[in-house]
Amino acid sequence: MGKDSIRVLAVASGGGHWEQLMLLRPTLAQYDIRFATTEPAVAAQHGIADVESLPDCNQNMPVRSALCALVALWVVLKHRPKVILSTGAAPGFFCILAGRLIGARTLWIDSVANGEELSMCGKLSKRFAHQCWTQWEHLAGPDRPRYFGAVL
Amino acid sequence: MIIVTVGMQLGFDRLIAAMDALAPSLGMPVIAQTGKGSYQPRNMEARVKIAPAEFEALMGEARLVVAHAGIGTVLTAARCAKPILLMPRRADLGEHRNDHQLATVGKLAGRPGILVAADESELEPRIAEGLALTDWSATRSPTAQQLHAALAAFIENRPL
């Protein structure tokens, strides 16, 4: 099976999370890549027109988080990716959770901005994603999170 | 053109004033996004806020970015393949809540396209180094190469 037949859903909220996903784009472009974000206008600026839109949310917005989880499930069911990865934040985590329901392999890459401790979603991903990576070597644990370099 | 940014959240007059003093000697236009600072620049174009789309366009034209050590700015510069010179905010001068920007520059110094000025006295020589950088954007840092390789391995379900 060729690389371009592996369907990958890559998810990032607007801002720094999205910047980091774009830095990984040269590698992601080898696969059947689909993107989802909370700021589709920024994705369009980067030449990604068919991006899936997710409502932004965080732990202080329970209703919006529930809505985001439903949209994330819809996006995952629509694309049926083999692999789901996110550079953050909560909407990406919901896509990873939804991915577990359809048997996708899931990867959380914690933001390079988290140099002191893992984000909350990062901590949850240690349990709920297949892999949880930090971008800071000193934050890597014996088991999780693991460290395999950084976007910078 | 050189673009200076301290983000939109907090002022950083120490960097803005130092860049204003250097601006006449740099031989090219300097545009600054000053955030909530109180210093009024005289020698460079200064704006409190620059909208993201315009900032992106300016970044595209810039030869060098001079900024506080905010990770968002570092990432944007990396995506636009622009060299960036970072000067960290200091908590003891009331420039931030804590010294995480000092930690950030400590960890990022030496990666391709990233230069560090510990304080304003180091700006001038570091700017000259930044403007002299050529072809670095083709060199992905060793840590970035490692991450790209691991990501490909994960996606293809190969051993990490």
C-alpha cells in the first residue's frame, strides 16, 4: 500500500497549535491528508480550502465542549482516517477520542509552548491516545510522554 | 525591512526603545508592533496592533524579525522561513509574570534561524548576524528532522 493511500486526519486549533501543524506539513503531505481546525480562514490563507471546521472550546466551556465533541465525531466518521493526530488543543483531543471509537491510531503532540509541564489535554492523552509526545526532552517520562524532537 | 514585535498582550518598552535607537543606523525601514507599551518611537513606524493578515504579509517581506521570546512569534517566523532575533522579557523588570522567556531562549538558542540577545546591549551585533544569515531555512534543525522522522514512522506504523 502506497503512502498516499494512508488516510490521516490532522487537527489543530488556530494560533500556535496550527502553526506547529503547518511546520509538520511537508511530512503530512505524503499521505492522504485531511485537516480540521477552529479557524478555517487561516487554513485557507495557507492554501487549504477543504478544511473541516470545529467549534473552539476549552475546559471552562462545558456546553461548547459537548458540541465540539459531537462535531469531532461527525468529522471522524465522515473521513474514517487510519491515523489521527493533533498538536492541540481541546478540539484535537476530541477528535482523538472519536478516533478511538473507529479504531484509528492516535497521536497527541503536545505544543512546544508547554516547556514547563504537559497541557491538560496532553495529560489526558497519556491515557487516551496511542502515543503522547512532548517536544521538550526534560518532560519525557520513562513511559509517557515520549520525546522525538520538536518542530523548531 | 525589519519587523519588530512584542505581541499584543504586554508592552516591552526596553526592546522597543532600544530598536528605536538603533533604527537610523540599520539602513532599512523598521516597522514595530508595540503592544501595550508607553514608549513612543521616533525613528521607526510603530503600531500598537497589526492585524494577522497584514502581519503575515509584512513578515513575508521582512529580512529579519526582532521579537520578545514568545513561542507564537517564533513559530510564525519558522513557517515564513525568516530568521528571528529574540530578546527575553524579565520578571524582575516587571516585563512578565515569570522568567519563562529566559528559559525559552536558553532552550532555543543555536537552532537554525534563531538568534538571542540577552539584553539590549547585544541587539546590534545580533541584528548584523541575523541579516547576514543566508540559506539557513533549507536546514531543518536536528530536533525537527527527528520529529518529522518519528511522525512518518508513526503514520506508517513502523517501529519508533
